[in-house]
Amino acid sequence: MVVCGDDGLAHRLAAELRGVYREQVVLVVPSAGRAPQPMTGRARAASAALLDRVVTAVNRGNGGSDDTLVPGERVMEAAEPTEAVLADAGVERAAALALVYDDDETNIRAALTARRLNPRLRLVLRLYNRRLGQHIEELLDQAAALAGGATPGRAGHGHDNATTVLSDADTAAPALVATALVGTSKVVDAEGLLLRAVERRPPGPGEVADPGLCTLALLSATSNDPAGAEGSEDSGDQGPQLLPGAEAVAAATGRGTVVLEQLSYSGPPLPSRRGTVPPFASLFSARLRWSLAGLVAAVVALAVALILVTDDHPLHAIYVTLLDLFAINEPALDAPTGQQVLQLLSGLVGLLLLPVLLAAVLEALGTFRTASALRKPPRGLGGHVVLLGLGKIGTRVLTRLRELDIPVVCVEADPEARGVAVARRLRVPVVVGDVTQEGVLESAKIHRADALLALTSIDTTNLESVLYARSVRPDLRAVLRLYDDDFAKAVYRTLRMAHPTGLTRSRSVSHLAAPAFAGAMMGRQILGAIPVERRVLLFAAVVVNGHPQLEGRTVAEAFRPGAWRVLALDTAARGDGAGADAPGSGLVWDLPATYVLRAGDRVVLAATRRGLAELLGRRTRSTA
């Protein structure tokens, strides 16, 4: 496996491949003479220690030891992934290549070169531009198919030389959003169906535990703090048991469980209908709308009074009232006294109507003029999420929050940041200013917010904002993005001790994204991952064909405790569309245990990282 990158994701990915999948890795990092990208200098300085520390933790979390690491890792230094560098890294003989540079153009250029050097190479690209990524994926797969003598367009999903385009922002955004909303990152978006893994305490006497869709794990036997299990290393003597069998679940007493639940159908992204034309209600302020309503009520009252005084027809009475209102009717000199009084009152209401109409015109013009400007947080806003930073990660998190109809207030120091245009299109309030300055968080209504997401690229800024928010709201749910693992662990433990009533989570984007990139390099379509204490469960979409552990077996027979478990069948991939229980997803989650898996089936399964690697390895040997 060859990994090329210029930040922490490259080192994380290399550690994942080396420590979990037992692969030999060539890691290509920038040379010392190259101007570093953000965080690159720090990542390069600590690359060796970081790699060994991550691999050690991964092996311990999977039951291994330090001396089980695969030898032969090679680290190269190169300013750019040129053709000569890729050839020196052994791309012509490699099984897969990951290009995870922070620059899209660098990754695309290197991918085109690598595909020419080795048409059978499995490519994994890190691209922020999703639309461009789809076109690049199709182009590279077509080139691989033509070079291999296959039909163009058939080298896509399920082929060993397929191209997978991922974004660290897309893979990390669901976990960050879930942590801010429900206090856990155990959320997976499986083909449009939003799933949540919930930690449940042991049932009391006489209680019956709800199994959910299925039981994914048994928590540590001595763990007495399930709510704080994420990010904690104090998991007791008996660690968590992933994908336990029915006997193990029945025999487990006094142990919490992690069960899978269906949360909701997430559906497609929000349309941009609110981007150009503001809604009618936003054209006028609430005070102006009440003024207009009062004037309309006064006109109706005058018309009713005129009907009672003159016994006139209702339509004619309304017409006369409007003429008096706009002062275009003749004076009622010879009319009865009541009619004269009503005419004077109508004229007075007409005088009051003129400034109200002028105010309405000015407000409407002002609203249209500022429709493309940034909105300010409205008065009385509460129960929202404060999002700090509208960079690459913050933009994806913002989009995800709006898809779930969660109210958001953004804070960004740079008015030209890439996420500002997205916030303007989605009509999300934005406070432009340095979050470390006094009054900025107050402008975002932090004292009435439900959660704070600190996702700027500067660790100290994120920490400072969370500490200040904690001083304002000790019980505020806070999620901060920190680059350094040791620093993140120390911050998490200290904040948990200092604010026991407030939920705090520290997250690393590279840590959240690395399993998905590693799974794609191994040839699997990773849908998501959930942490279980210090271990990880992967959700993957696998084609049954070529897997003797799955093909021709029933769902019960294909279940291997501690390794993998079939959760759902993708009927859309089969083409019959029968039995889909979620609109547009095509996934059947209540498969009977006697259902026989066929070669053309595509299933969603939960697996440990080592179990998925074993499943892939057996498939590779069987088809060799």
C-alpha cells in the first residue's frame, strides 16, 4: 500500500493499514525543504512518534501486542508526487494508492499519473469538491476498464481497480454533528438511512432490555460510566465484546450494551430554494405586520358600522368606506350625523395608513437589498448550535445540521471563508469576528445555545472558546476539534472533572476519517464507523459474490461473532426493489435468519476492523 499526503491524515492512514490490516506501507510525505501546509510542520516533526503511538493503540484495542506489527514500513520524502516519486514508491507493483494531500489539484494530477503507470491499481483520492470527484472517479474507472480490456464504465463498484473519492470533511461531519446533538458520535448514514448506536445500562430487576435492531457490543464488565466511555481508557479488566452472539448476550449480566437503532431517513440535501428570494414573512417585521392587521381590522369595523347606520348593501358599504379612507369621496354634508362621523373616522384611518404603507415599501426594499448579505442572529433565538469556523470541515457540518433542520449560528473571522457563501445561501445567521475577542460569542447567543462546535483550524482558539463558553454555561454541550491526541485527551479529562454536568468531546478529523480511507484502500465501501470505548466497529457495503463466508449461506450461518454480522440487504442493487423499508434507501433491515445470500446480493454488514480485513483477505486468495 502506498500513502501520499502532507498532513496528519496520511500518518493516521498508514498506521491503520499497518496495524489493523497487516499491510506493508510506503508513506510519502513532503520533504523538509517544502513550505508546509497548515499543520504539516507539526505533523512531520512528530510523524514517527505519532505513527508508532497510533499503531500501538490500534493493536491494543484489537487484542494484539506491540510485537505483532508488520515490519517493512518505508517512509519517503518528496516535495510532490511526481511520476518518478510514484515509481520509486512502487506504484507499479502496489495494490492500492491513497492520495490525501490537502490540495485537490495535486491529488488529481497524481491519480492520472498513477492510473497510467498501473491500470490495475486501486485508487483512493481525497477531494473536497464532490461534483468534480464524481467525474474524476468515472474517468479513472473508465481508463482502468479500457486498459484491462473490459467494457468502459464497468470498472466501478466492486472491482479491485476501482477508484474511490472521499472527503475527510464528509466522513467526519456526521460524527461531529451527532456528538453535538445527542452527545455521541455513534451515528452512521447508511445509504440515506440515519442509524444510531445507543449505549444502554444493564436492565434492573424485572426490566426487559430493548434489543433495538440488533446488539452490536457488550460494554466493559467493570465500566461504570457508559456516558463517558467514548475517549476513556479506563475500560476495566474485561474489555468490550464486539458483535457478540446470542449466547454471549444472554449470559452477560451487569454489562451495558450498544444496540443499533433506526433514527430517521435523512434524504437528499436541502434544496436552495431559499437562496435568492426571501420568504414573504421575512419581507416585513412583526411590528409592521401587526400594524397592517390593525388597520385592516379598523377598515372592516368602519364598513360594518356604515352598514348598520345606512342599511346599505355590504359591498357598496365597503366601497364607500374605501373611498372615504383614501379621501376621494365627496363630503357627506347633507348625510345623517352618524355617516358624517364615520367619514371623518375613515379619513383619520387613511392618514394612519400612509406611513404604514411607506414603512412596508421601505422594509421590503431593504429586505431584497440584503437578501445576499449575511443574516444576524434574531432576537429571542435559543436552543440552537453555535458553530465556530466555516472552513472545509465547518462547511460540511453546517450543511449537515441544516439537512436535519437544526438551528445554527455561525462565527467566522474571515468574511471570505469558503463556508460564508454556503451560510448565505442557506440563510444561516453569521457573526463575523474573532471568537477570542470579547462579545463575539455573546452575539451568537451562546448563553441560550444547546451546543457549541469549535471547528477552527487552531487548537488554542477552539480551547479558548470552549473554556469561555463553559464559564457562561457550565452545562453546555461542547465539541472541540484538536489536532494533537495527547493534548485532546488531557483537555477532555480536565474539562470532564471541572464541569461534571457538561458534556465535552474532543475530536480529531483525521482520526474519524482514517478508517473510511483505509477500508476504501482495501476495496470495501465503508459507510461509517462507530467507536465502542477504545475499539471501532465498521459498517460496510459488500457484494456477496466471491466471499465463501457469505455466498450460499443463510444470514444466521454468515454471522461470525466477534468478526462480522449481516445487517441489511440492498434490494436496489439487485433491481427488484422489494421490501425496502425506507423511502429511497432500498435497504431491508429485518432480514429473516433463514434468508440465503446469493451471489448478486449486496449486503450491509457490521464488522471489526480485523474481521473486515480477514474477510477481504480470504476473498483475495480465493480469486487469485
